[in-house]
Amino acid sequence: MSDNWRRGDYLISTDPALLDLGVIHAFLSTSYWAPGRSRETILRSIENSLAFGVYKNDRQIGFARVVTDYATVAWIADVFIVEEFRGQGLSKWLMEVIVSHPSLQGFRRWVLATKDAHSLYSKYGFTELIRPERWMERHDPACPEASDYWTNADSKRMK
């Protein structure tokens, strides 16, 4: 079952049949966080997430996905609005829809990572990690993506 939200000519939908994998791949594979991500990886990530598409008429212009167990935690990932549609409040609307989605309520924690959209996400209750010393991450050097996140990561760990 999918959900839909409308504002004028714009639609946000969780219907996977509406997603345009070409648009999503073109954006993500050139983004700072997922450069080189393959279509196959993107498709697999969508199949294992709750995906939100943003559309103007029949054209996909934005995307986000939530990775969740639907019980305790949600991770928001791969959020974007294509350049020509930015500045119209669509990312704010997308975040409002995501954090209020009926299937995504009552979680102990929501997380996300961003390089440059802290002011957007803070409007929806996101803060820096309160106890970053409790968090760990593992990088797989065999992953073909070359995100700038891992650039000089070893030297930062040594500090």
C-alpha cells in the first residue's frame, strides 16, 4: 500500500511504481555522498527501504528513503531535490511528510548524515549526536563508491 500527499502540481508518494530509477541514479551517482553508486545498488536500496518520490506533474524531481525496522529506529538517506526545483520549500515538505508518516512513529531514534543541510534537518528535531563516543562505524574499502566522507579518514582517527 502506498501513500500520497499533494500540493498544487506537486506530489509526494511512497508508490515504488512511480519512481524513476534513471532520475534517482543520475542524481545519486554524482552526489557527494554516493559517487559511482550503481543502478543495481540503488535499486536494492530502494527495495529494502520506504522510498518517497517527489513529482511535479509526472516528472520525478526529488527523492528520499527511510531505512527502518518499523519498531525502534529510522535512518533517513539519499535525500535530494533536483537543482531547478530548489528554493520552493519542497525539501521542507518532504521532511514534514517523512517524520509524520504513520508507519514511522514511536521510534526511539531517528538518524541521518549530512555535509551541508544541518539547518534543514534541525527544523525537524535533528541535532548533532549527544554521545558520539557511543557510536561506531565500519568502512568497507572494497566498496566502489568514493564518498568524500572517507577521504583522509584514517588520519582523522589518529588525532
